[in-house]
Amino acid sequence: MSVDSTTLHAVDVLGPTGVIHQLTLRRFHRADRLRTDPWYVPANEATVLGLLGSTEVPAPRLVAADTAATMCDLPTLLTTRLPGTPPTSAEPVVLAALAETLAGIHRVDLPVVRALPPYRPYYDPQLDGHRRPPTWSSNPGLWNRVFEILLAGPPTANLGFIHRDYHPGQTLWEGDRLIGVVDWTTGCLGPRGIDLARMRLNLAGRYGAEVADHFLALYRAAGAPDAHHPYWDLLDASDGIVDLPEPSTPASRLEYGRFEDWVARTAAQL
């Protein structure tokens, strides 16, 4: 199966004792991103999966890695294969599991975490120029207000282990049971509020601001340090509109409208 960033192969291996091991071969086929994208680094995902192997975080376990493509045709990871599909609803049991799992990720505190790459936004105004609202946005003034807020700089944050791209589509489920979290290429040392922001903006766009707020309440109830700050929500939302195509279907326009309403609500908090 080919996705935008990698090609996935299901591999069944018969062991010497007759046990079949269900594995996934993950091949990084985007040569352009391997050259230019600092968050498309197979070696980083191998490091992250290696450190997760000693934790209770539900994630694929690393079996082997050829991150420099010395034996394979492309940089490749071999991992255990997790069953399941992403969730299709935001039922309370789903939100609770997403929140509890993220709290568990944020509790990972191993020495190797400090050696992971530091978080940085996808868009760097110093390198990429001033941020600009989407040309098709009906509310460019909102985005200019958001960009002004971001220019003031981030709040003080305790850094820790983050997934960096935590949202429902990165989780696999069987029924109402979360089986695992996948796609750890962007795992890094950063502000935990970014993980909250990425999940919340996805929930807000798909289901509305109330669902995003309920997720945050469940995360806080899970006992993790409260890492939320509206700044991180706005920063990740601004990253999310970089090169975003104009919504072209009724469903996508509705989702973007809910997302922009959530951004306006968040900006009003600062």
C-alpha cells in the first residue's frame, strides 16, 4: 500500500518454531523529501521506535532498520504490524483513549529523549518570509491577527517527548479499543502543547470546538502536566494552512469553516 510519504508492505515471517510473525515493511520513497524535509528522516523514526520499545506506549516495535538504504532500494524500517483502522467518530470512549494515550506519551522521560531533534514549526518566517493568509480565505484579517500574536514569541514551556503529528488518523483501533499510534517520523523534543494543538485542531474541524475542548479536559483528567496554551493552538493552525488548497466540496468547506471558527475563538483568548 502506498501513501503520500511511505510505501507499506505487510510481511508474514514463519519462525523456526512455526510461529508466524506479522510485520510491516515501511519504505521511504519520497526522494525529494529525503533531501529537503527535516521531518522526513527514517533514522529519527528508528530512534523513536527504539526508545518506545522500553515503554508502555502502544506503538509498533522496531525489528530492523536500513535507514541509509545500504541493503534495500530505499530507506526502510521493519516493525511489528498493528491491526486496526483509524476511528470514524468522536464518541466519549474514543476521546478518552486518545487523551489517556497522549498523556502516556508525554510521561516518557528517558535520557535518549534529550538527544532527539528539537521541535520547530513547519513554517519559519526567517527562512520562508512573512506568513500570509490563504488567498481564498474569507477572513484574512483573522489570520493577520494570528500572525501578529505569533510574532510576540512562544510562552515558556517545559520540553518533553512529543509525537509532533498526533491526530486521530495516526491511531489504529479495533472497535472501541485503541491498538496503537503510528507514524513516529516527527517524534522530537518539544512543547507538549503542540501535540494537544494538533489533535484539537483536527477535532475542531471535524466535530466542532466543543469536542476539542472535551478532549483537553480528558487529557487534564489523565494526570499529565497541563501543557495547553492558546499560542500553541495558533502556531499549529498557522502551520496547517501552509499550501492548503481551497476547500472544493461542501464537506471540506464545512470542515474548514469549523476550523476557522475555532481559530477565531482561540485568538480571542490572547
